[in-house]
Amino acid sequence: MSARPEILVELPAAQPFAWRFPLERSALVVIDMQRDFVEPGGFGESLGNDVRPLQAIVPTVRALLDAWRAAGGFVVHTREGHAPDLHDCPPAKRNRGAPRLRIGDAGPMGRILVIGEPGHAIVPALAPQAGELVIDKPGKGAFHATPLQAELQRRGISHLVFAGVTTEVCVQTSMREANDRGYECLLVEDATASYFPAFKAATLAMLTAQGGIVGWTAPTAALTGALAAAARRPLEETP
Ligand code: C5J
């Protein structure tokens, strides 16, 4: 009996050149779409940032999630946060800058970036569904001090599609960690945001420079269109 052919999703207009991914060996990784970063009163705003650019992508990330889920793709959500005793938050992280509230301090959404507090939760519109993997991470990268690598290997995942916030901090760090571990990676251009639009633009440019030194980028519409086209294509036509 022959094995079922893989569903290959084609993105001919990805940057810096066409990308394709095998849906069953791919995961959508949504980075840190938490109230603490996206909503007023959280960690992001306590650092002096305007959270509106992050709020603006929530419907786009939702559209991407909807399309990925409808295609039967595997979803990973990450949450940045620390244990209540902050043993996993080194001073090198906690003492950065001069925020109004530091990690662990009490804010309007509970203790800032502490696991289990209201601000640590993923925004309701993007809440994880049953069967999706949620990775709690103490650092910027999704692989550092987490079980993500083991979970992806266990499922035979080889390709990662990234979305979430912030583009130049946790998203970029995670994508670089993933590429170093051998994953083929794509960042969804309009499903990621930064408090600093110039940093977002620079990140997209540097990830794809030099022939895609870290990976590829493409807009959400390209992903959702390609997923729908792959679903319509009879399996025997899959190239
Ligand atoms: C930050 C993140 N910016 N999720 N975290 O501290 O990018």
C-alpha cells in the first residue's frame, strides 16, 4: 500500500523567493500574543510603548489561525512569563530600562509577566484551542529552557510559520533559534508587529537578506490563499 502523498502548500511570491511547505510536517507558531504585550496596562505599555500597533494585528493573526486550523495544521502558542518566585527571571532581564512596572510587580492585570496572572494570558480572540501546544518560555526565544524542540521532533515537524509579537525581539529570536536547529522558517509579514515600525521593517529585511539567511516572509493573504488552494487540489496533483 503506497503512503498518502504530502500536501505541499505553495507560496510562489514569498520573499526572497518561492517557498513551499509540507502541511503535515509544519507548525504555525504564534509568539506571545498576550495581554501583557498587546493591551494597555501591561508590560509593553509599562516600558513606555504605544500598544496600538500590536492590537492592530489581532484580526490578521486570527484570520491566519482560522485558515491554518481549517486546513488541519498544527498550532503552537508561546507565552513569555515567569514563575511567581521569579527564580527564572535573571536580573539581566528584570533590571532592564526604567519601566514604571518591572516583571513581577503588581499592575492593572496582575503581576507583570507572571504565569497565571490575567496579563499573562493570550488575548481572548487568539485563545488556544484543544489539541494546540502552549509553550511557556522565560526568555525571548521559544526554544530556550522550553520543551519546544522535543515536542516538534516528536511530531516530525520540519517547517515553521511564525506570527506574533514583537517582531524584532521574541519573534526574531525564536526564528533564529529555529533556523539554527534546522527548521525551514517563514515569518508572516502582517501577522507580526513591533512597538517600533522601523524595527519591524528592518527585521523583515534582515531575515530575508543574503538569500534568506534566516528564512522567508509572506503576507497572510498569500498563506490563506495557498492553504485554500492546497485543500482544493486533488492529492494526485500535488507536485
Ligand atoms: C518583549 C516579546 N518584547 N514577546 N517580548 O520583551 O517580544
